[in-house]
Amino acid sequence: MEGRNKWQPGRTLAMAAALLAVAGCGREQQPPAAASGADADFSRTLHQRLLDAKPGDVIEIPAGTFHFDRSLSLRADGVTIRGAGMDQSVLSFKGQKAGAEGLLVNGNDFTIENLTIEDSKGDGLKVSESENITIRKVKVQWTGGPSTKNGGYGLYPVLTKNVLIEDSVAIGASDAGIYVGQSDGVIVRRSRAEQNVAGIEVENTINADVYDNIATHNTGGILVFNMPGLSQQGGNIRVYNNRILANNTGNFGAKGTPVASVPAGSGIVVNSNDDIEIFGNQIVDNDTASIIISSVYSTGYKDSSKSETFDPYPERIYIHDNTISGGGGSPDGMDLKALKVAMYGLTGNLPDVLWDGYQNPELAQKGKLNAAQICLKGVNGVLNADGPNGYKNPSNGMAPFNCELPALPAIDLGRG
């Protein structure tokens, strides 16, 4: 799609096409190892145990690397899958020939912990249409480094309720490393996402807390998105106490996907979402902007379907008490670079917050300078890029954004 490889005023929120080979994450790519007899025996046994699983079953994965050439699937409630340790029990799908995921789960009261899933053809771990999900000390990775050929999602709960993801790792996903979509009641904490397009993404999800995570060397660190074609509108999300560091990897997402529009160098991106609180984060050295607030109108993403409930305007965004440094010095794409130079000179930086300027025109026409209720405390500035007027008159006045919003409530999953 024309214009997808960079953020262009009026059309797209940039993708950088070049890949950055970021060293030190994931293991060196090796050819698939021939399965030993014990490996093959366990692989067959695990397939069958998952198919035959009953409520209350605990399926143990011993230490070792086990190879699979097709997806694993579980369709039972009340099952626990437990490895011997994140880096000790490894399910490898490097030679996968069949199936869209590494492990696909449809079951309530599901727990998975202490293992690694790597090199799946598609998504690593997908949990769909399920409640009471715990993902703990699970790593999903693609060992060959960033590539569009990698699976889209690492940890991927979708259409779920009451989800806890903790102490986990995602590396190399071509869409999002840790993703929760169309869900209600979510906590993502103490996890690490690196070398993904989106490190952590919460999409069309309500009632979520994302805290104490590290997002580094992704294209975008943490994304809070609403997409137009989905029936559930997201909101009520807190992003706090995270470390969001140097997310400057070139965008390697598949063309035409929403994440392909994210500029390399994005710290936190809020897109078409309401009731978001961002605080207590350390946001450092994200080259495009530390925080981006945008509407779907400036992403360049086109979806022929649109939910009747979809609200394209980000509203009631409260950003306060973050530690921000080093961002905005080298924006992704010629148009953002030109915007930076025009507003701040060759050696200047974009301010901490970049807003595309889209807000509800009915409210804006009533004379409200900040109809979107974007409230900013403790930032070095904001750039309103003036998207609705063709990006002709960007402005950087802080006065309209000098406001406060009520703190959002903590998410309680009821687990004690």
C-alpha cells in the first residue's frame, strides 16, 4: 500500500522499512536438529495428553528441547501446563509444517508456566474465547532475529476475560510480542518484550493494567489501540511503572497490518482510545517520540468494516509523573523529520508528546481548545501536528493541556 513505509502528514504514522540487527537477544539461529527417539516419543505423548486432557490435569514438560512439526492444541477447562523452567523446557517449532500456532488453547481456568515456545510458523501461544487465564514465566521467541516471516504474536490472549500475564518474555514477533485483544480484566506485569514490532499491545480491551514491564529495542514499546472493525471498544487502561527504552528497531510488520504504521522510535502510542492513564514510567531514547497520541485517521490503516460503536478520537488521556529523556531527536520518515526541523531546527528534538490533533469536531466547534481532554503534567512539551487541517499549522502551546483527570481504578482480578 502506497505510503505505508513512513508516517506522512494526513496519511500515515510511519513504518521504517530497514531492519535493525539488534544483537544479544535470542539464540543464534541453527538448523533444525534431528529429533532423538526420546524427543519424538515425548512429542507424540504431549500431543495426545493435550487432546485427552480433563479438568484438573497438570501436564508436566520435563527439561529438554522438544521438536514439533505441527501445532499443539488444548480444548479443555481447568488444565495446567507446567515446564521445568523458562529456559529448561523448550517446545521448538522450527521445523513446523502444519498449523497456524505453536500452541492453541480454548479453555477456561487455564495456567501455563515455566517453559519456552520458539520459532512457531504463526503465533506462539494463542488463548481464545476463554476466562481465568494465567501465563507465568513463559518465553515466546523467534531465534533468527527480527523478520516479517516470524509469527505475528508471541503471547496472544484474545476474546478473553480475567487474564494475568507475569514474569514472561517475548522476542521477535512480527506484530506484537505480548498482545491482549478484545478482552476484559487484564494485568500484564514484570515481563520483558524486545525486538518485536510492538513490544506490548493492548487492543480493543477494557480494564487493563500494564506495569513493571521492560519494553526495549522494539519498533514501538507499548501500544494502546482501538481498531475500527471490532465490536468491543477499549478503554480504562493504566500504563505505569514500566521501563520503555530505545525502541528504535525498524518496522518489520507485514504491509497492510495496523502495526505496520507504527514509526520506529515510538515509546508509548495511544490510538483512538479513551480513558488512558500513563504515569510513573521511565521513557528513554525513543527516537521518534516518547509518547504519541493519535487517531486512526492518521495511521494510513484502512479497514472496510467499521463498528457502529467505534470512536476514532482519543479522549481523556492523562499523562503525568513520568521520567522522560532523550527522545524525539531522529524521527522515522521524511515527513516527521521535516516537521521536527520546521518546528525545532536541525539540532532540536520533538517534545515528549506528539499529538496528531484529531478531536471530535462537534466539541471543537464549540470553542473547546482541548476537546479531547488530553491532560499533561511533567512533560517538556507537546506538538499538535494539526492533522485535521492537512498538517498546515502545527503548534506547540502547552496551555490547553494543563489539566488533570481523576485517577483510574486499579484492576482487581479477584485472585487474592
